[in-house]
Amino acid sequence: MINIIICEGKKSERVILNDYINTFFYNYNFEYNIKEFENGGDLLKKYPNNVDIIFMDIDLNDENGFNVSKEIKKFDESVRIIFVSSSNKYIKKGYEIGVYRYLEKPLKYSLFKEAISSYLKECYKNEAILSIKCKCKIYFIKVDDILYLEVLKNDLTIHTEKGIYTFKNSMKEIESNLEEHNFFRCHKSYLINLMKVNMLDIENNIVFINQNSIIVSRYKIKLLREKLNSCLVDVII
């Protein structure tokens, strides 16, 4: 979940930012939440938990957005603050207190998109991400969140810790991207994350992942056992 705050004195500007945020995230598989504040005083008094990004107007109704940002940075160093203003007066001072970006009004979507994309790349640069294009959308799924994948006819279903996603993709293409991340093709219909295995039932050729029972080909049971042992997964064998 990406938590976003818009602190902007003008309703029309808040509407534009909302539209840009919704447009951007419509095309990506990220959960997000938006909270709006029209002045800095309310933001400081009601500052939410786990804020990721703040779009901050410098010319707020009650006080200067730079001063508000300075106060926020005292108790939330990790938040990314993006100045959105028609004035460039505070660009240098903003970067001195750790402001992430400066976007000039009237705000262009292309510049907004670049700032958000840069933030996401920074957040996930050390995490393996599986990207899948489906029609007009691109889904980004953390590899560590994937439990297993199954294919039925032309449908590929990815089971993750956060939900289930179904696409019109081939298993072969996905398998090649996941081989280096401890995934194993235990059956023609299943590709499993070895790090998520809870139990391997050799007698019945079944592997359990989060209470889901998955068939293992009898020709692959021995190799699967070896793979699990090499991954140091705590399984009951």
C-alpha cells in the first residue's frame, strides 16, 4: 500500500493531483490511498501513520508549505515530499531539508509521472519484481510474495500472499524469469516457490503451501526433495 497525501490550498489543484494519481495507478498493480489537506495546520495535527509521499503546495492558506515540510521532516525523515508550486523561491532550501522533487505549476502529467516512477524504482530497486502485461495494464508483483503459479488451458493464475491474479500467459515464459528465484516446476500445471513450502508428502506426491495442496509429478519428487534441502527450507519429509 502506497499512502499519499495532497496538501494543497486550492480545490481545483487537489482535483488535478487526484486525477493524475488515479490515472497513473490505474495502469499498475499497486494499492494506494489518498488523503487530502487544504492547510498545513491540519496536516501537522492529523498526520497519518506510514505516509510515503506528500504533494506539498508552498503557498498554503494558513502558512508556508516549506515551513510545514521542515516540521514534518523532524518526525518523519523517510517521507518523500514533492513541492508543487508556481514559485521556485524554495527549490534550493527544499532540497537542503530533503525534499524529493520540485514540480512546477501548472503541473504537467509527464513530469508527475516521472516523479512517481522514480520513487517506485527507488523503493523496489532491491526487490525482484515480476512484470506482466495484460491488455492495457502492466502488473507488478513482488517475487517474494508469490506462493505458486498454476496453468489451466490458456489461463495462468498466480497465487500470492496478497491475492490471486489470472492472465492469458504461458507458464514457460514466466518460468524462465523465475528460475533464479528458487521456483520449481513440480508438475506440468504448477510452478512453486520453494521458499513457501510448508510440507512435502512423498507417499502421496503432494506439496503443501499455505494450506494449499499441490500435485507433484512422481518423476520429479526426488528432485524436488533435493531442491528443498538445498534451499534450507524447514519442511517435514
